[in-house]
Amino acid sequence: MSVIDPESVRIELSDEIAYVVMGPGSRSTAIDGDMIFELISAFGWIADRSGASAAVLTSANQDFCTGYDLSWLEAETASCHDELAAQTRLGIEHLNQVFVELRRIPVPVVAAIEGRAIGPGLSLALACDLRVAADDALLSFGFGDLGVPPHAGLTYFLPRIVAPARALELLLENRSFEASEAHSEGLVQHLASPGETLALATERAKHLTAERDPRAIENALHSSRGRASRFS
């Protein structure tokens, strides 16, 4: 059942699972202003009003999220003399609230990753509690390719998933990972055949919450996620 269906993000609620689907129809999964504000609304709705037992973040097209829409960034910064600094500020300030709302969701959030997850798209996946990736998925930090420092939550989430020293090494290398290597590094917990990530993510979401006290689940999530209100 489709609950909310704006242009960039769709919410579906089925069997007590809330699905946040980026890029419905022919929309790109690159992050622009519309997607940012619709993700904020979607995650906020799930946190406060959905009654879901778990949530799955996924994409309607071949890529999970390809990072920033560069044409949007160029338009946003066209009148700014310090374009590079403006791009960085925009990414940090707007996306921070996306992560705040995602981490407010009191139930497990599972990312189903098909295709590419790049830059802030990878950060979105890492912000989730569990990650399922297709065997042919590609995960990439990407920020070094734009000449900007890692941000959009990456420097918060990555050291919480791998050891801090390893996180620093990976950031300095500006790494890209095939799915098998991402699994070995612990960036994703489960691998699936291409086209099957949503099914496995749904299975894991149901397994994590089946016949469990919601208060115990919320307490475990609260302890695991920490209490940050800002994600750099």
C-alpha cells in the first residue's frame, strides 16, 4: 500500500514494514533539494506516525543512491564566489537533518543496496542498522573525487562500523568497494543476488522484530546508535 508518494521518495507500508523507496518512476536517485526534504519527511513520518515494526530503505531503479546531483549543486552555488566551500556547507547542513530523522526511527532500519551507493548515498546506507547488498553492488566514498572532505555523516558512521584506525585509512584512500570486499570489511552484513536485496532485507527486518518486545528493540537501537544530534 502506498502511503506517501511525492516526486523523489515514496513510502509504502506492508505487513508492518515501512519501505522508503528513493527514485520512484524514472526519477534519479542522485540527491538534490527535493530528495533531501522528502527523506526528512519520510523518516519523520515513520518515526512518529507509521506504527511500523521495521523499515527498509531501498531504490526504485538500478542504483541505490549515486550521491549528489551535481547540476543541483551548481545551481545552488552559482552566485557564490567560494563555490567549493558552499557545496560542502550545503551537503552538511541539509543532509544532517536526514540522518537525525532516520536515527529517530524506533525500529530497525535495513538498507537494500542495488547498483551504486556513492558519497552521501553510501552514508545513507551506513546510517541504517543493517545493510544487504547485491553481489554486483559498488560502494564508494566518492568525496575525494569532488575535492571536498568526507562529510554527510560518513566520519560519524564509518568508525562505528569498522575500527577507528581502519576508518581513517579507508577515508584517506578514498576507497571504492565491490560487494564482496564491503562484506569482508563489515560495511554490509548480507549479500544477495542482483534483484533479490529487497526480499532479503524484508526477511531480515521481519526476523529482527518477530515476537520481540518493542521496548527491548528500541533500547538496543538506542544503545547501538548513540545520542549524536549532528552527523559530520
